[in-house]
Amino acid sequence: MAWCETSMPKRWLLGVVLLLMASCVVPGRSNHEQAGALGLGRPATADDIRAWNIDANPSGEGLPVGQGTAAGGAAVYASKCARCHGPTGVEGPMDRLVGGRDTLASTSPVKTVGSYWPYATTLYDYIYRAMPFDAPQSLTVDEVYAVTAWLLHENGITEADTVIDARTLPQIPMPNRHGFVPDPRPDVPGP
Amino acid sequence: MDTDRAEESGRHDGSTSAPLVDRRRFLAGSAALIAQGSATLVFGAAPADVTEGDPMRTPGSPARRYGDRSPFEAPVRLSGGSHSLTPLEHLHGIVTPSSLHFERHHNGVPAIDPLRHRLLIHGLVDRPLIFTIHELQRFPSVSRHAFIECAGNSRSGWQGAQDLTLQELHGLTSTSEWTGVKLSTLLEATGVRPEAAWMLAEGSDAAGLTRSVPLTGDVLSEAVVCYGQNGEALRPEQGYPLRLLLPGLEGNINVKWLRRLKLGTAPFMTRWETSKYTDLMPDGSAYQFSLVMEAKSVITNPCGRQQIHPGFHEIRGLAWSGRGRVRKVEVSLDAGGTWQEAQLQEPVISKCHTRFRFPWRWNGQEVILQSRCVDDTGYRQPSREALVKVRGVHSNYHYNGIQSWKIDRDGLVRNVDA
């Protein structure tokens, strides 16, 4: 497939646009009128979309108004995260969140937010939707920004007083930002 | 602890020996048979009095509203809480019974009322729409067989052979007939902006699981938004009432409990395609969006931890490829020294488990059995050695090395590196 062989994402975009333009890849495209005419589904209102549109992506799109710093995040972390991830984010018992820098090429790689994650926006997105594990979507926007700030600071990526918000988060330089390559497979010779 | 690693490794804290028969149902059966003990029953030693338990001399049970298997049939999934493994060694043909389809979920199986469930399609579309399940079922429908395999299936192979069962080693793959509406049909209804190249798929479980799907030609022509599995509604563990099916792509991207599709220009870089499901290489870089499950085969009979006896055995197995059809499966009886072509059972369906078989007589000598497959793109299943040479031992996902079963003189079958 084209998208596994080229550099992302521009080449992918180009390829897909070309494919979409070639009518053959959308079977039944000639039936466009007919499908539209089925009249199934109702138009989604702006309110419908706002209620469910919770994702945030690397461009910063989707990040809500609000903010936090590591200082404020320490309290959130201690009360809502530490029992599963350890007092400093290292001890567990669940996923280690801190440390592991410069271990990826070693014989015992340690993958954490600090050592492995390519985008800081993923932290906001994931914590907001999925953490704490036993009470997902229970944190306020400011709490998510604050605990995100704390995790970035503990990983030595930001300062203690760095304000994390919709504008700053997408710009945080993650140590492993360029560690990923688009799928090059098939990469292993067969017998 | 890295939960992901523990849960997909095929190692279990619980007992791996399932009871031979389901006690509860069994007790409801014949009291005369109970006296004989379950092992005898399953392997069928005849009762002393031949009229005892003779099904021709007692009227059978009445019709049932919802069927269940015979109480003499016992295969079960091995469950580790957030995942369970298909007992591949006990299945016939290519379809996995829905009750035995493997599971993997990231914060439990949600209980969803289908009347309240909705699918929202928005983002770079002309007309954002919301659908009820009923409306989705009114669209023109499609059905197809397809395997779904967790990217973490067989992952213990990266660490080297462990003496485990087939189910424990490779049980995170299953095949169903899936029914639903084609993604392309829904996208025709909403219209797609020309700059849309990726689609976020979101589940309504407590993980709020999200994946970015590249809108390639393959995806647009094959993706199905499914409500049916093996002739009935999806099972809750498989996404009831709605899931995405992306034939050939890693399990995790076939998002279950689907509630939202959002079209965008670039991948959304969710945790599930950055922190997880990326393949770490020896140089510290990682493959990303390695979505296709590459061709793989395993011998399911005989297999790990079984005990066999000299004489005739039909070597049976499953082969599959996320890139298309299985073209050929070969079997080796000498640890890969020589290879002979196995017979493929029809139907051979693209991106679906394919059954193969090979007649064999075991002479009681030590032997190492292997299978390898080629798909219709010409891709050939590699050896573990070749895989590890390129990807090292820390990539965690997408392991498809050749499986070796060693049979000792005592007939015990063990997983080995050969």
C-alpha cells in the first residue's frame, strides 16, 4: 500500500486525494445520488458534535480553553494518579510514566511518556478520555492540563512554572519526536 | 507493570488446565454416567451395561429457545481479565464460534443499550450525520469472512520459544462472518471533503479507544461498519452494537463499540498508535502505523503440550494473511530441511483464516514439524531468526515467525526454536 512506503503525512495525503479523485476506489460512487437519497441518519447539530468531539491532535486542534502548571499538577497527581503509577511516576504498579531517557536502543528499553511518546498533545487527549483508569472523564480541563504539566516536568522536558495550555502544549519538543518511521514492511526476507 | 505486555504475552497466572467437562451442566445429565468420572466419559469407554445411557432407549430433551453445545464439549477461552484466547487447537474449519472469539479490551466490556447508541460522522465531511443502529441496518448491507488478529498475538516468540499450548501462544486470532454497512456507503451519505486523508475511529468504552485510519483505496473498498457476527448481532466482547472491520489490519484498529468517525487531514496520534502498537527496533527507532498483519501459519494438530501416539495423524493448521489470499502452505517434517506442499481447504478467502492439511504417519522417532505460508502478493512467512535479525527482540508486536513443534519419543509436543 502506498502509505506504508512513502514518508508521512504529505505523500499519504496526496495519494489518498488522487485515489479519491479516481472514481473506481469508492465503489458505487456513481450511486452518490441514490445513497444520499436514502435519507437515513439525521444532520448532526453543532451541540451534538461538541458533546462528543473530545479528541485533541498534534496541531493543537481540539485542545480546550484552560491551563495548568507542574506545581498545581503535583497535587492532582498525588491524589488521583500516584496509587497506580507510583509517587514519582516510576514505581508503578501500572505503566511507568517517568524516566527511561536514552534507553530505547539499549538491551532493556524503557518506554515512557518522556522517553518514547512523540507528541505532548497525546497526553492531554489520553488522560482526559481514559484516566484515572477507574474514573475516566472525571478530571476537569484544568486538572488535565496541570497533571500533563507535572508529567512533562518530571520527565525533564519543561520547567516547573511552564504554563501548559492549548497554545503551548503542541509546541513542547518531545525527546522522541523523530523516533518513528512509517511502516517499511515487508522488511524481512522470506525463506 | 506494563499491563499490555503481561496481557498479550500468553502467560497466565490462573490455571491453564480447563476442566474436561462443564461440571454444572454435566451434573444435570445422566447420573449413571457421572459415576464413571469425567475423563472416561470424554474418551468414551463404554458403560458396562450397554443399555445404560443408550440414547435410543430414552426420549431426548425438548427443543430449546437458544442452543448450547453438547455438555461433553469443553473448550473454553483462557481469560486474563482484559483479554481471552481462542482455543485454536479445538476448532474445526475456519470459523471461530462467537463464544470463543478472542477478546482484548482496554477498560472492560461496556454494556450498551442499542436503542441509545449512536454513530456520529463528522469532521471533513459535507454533511455531518448521526445514525441509530436501526438506520444503519436499513442501509444496503454486506457480509464477508475475515480474521481479526491482535497485533500482540504470538508475541512471546520475540523472547524465544516457551513451552506453552497453541492457545497460549497464538490464541489472539479468530475468524467470523461479519455483516454491516460499507464505510464507503456511509461516507457517500455524508460526502467527503477532498482534503480528508485520515479518519479517527472512537469507541464508547471506558478506554474511549481511538485509532487513526488511513483512507487508502483498500480501506475505502473493504472497511465495514458491522452490527452482525456469524449470523447474529455482534457479541458484547466484539463491540456490540457496532464495530469497525478493517480486514487484514491489526485487531486494535478494528474499533469496537464504535460511536464516532471524524475525518481529518493527518493522523491524530492517539496513545494507541504512538505509545502502543508501534514496533521498537534495535537502533531505538520504531515502526509506526504498521497496520497490516503479515502472513502467518501454525500447525494446530498436533501442537504444544499435546501427547500423541505413533501411527496416522492428519497434520492440520491455519494460515492467513492481512495482504490477501493464502497462495500456498508448506509443511516440513525435518525442522525446515525439506518442505512439502499442504492441501488447502476451500474456501480460500482473502484476509481470512485458511485451513490446510497434510497426511502423516508418526514412526515414534523425534521430529520437528513446521509450516510456512506464501500469500498472493508473493510474501513468504519468515523464520524467527530472519525476523529477529531485522527487528531485534523488543518490538513486541506483529510477530509472524515460523512455528516449530518438537515431538519427543514419548509423544509430547513442545514449542521449540529450530
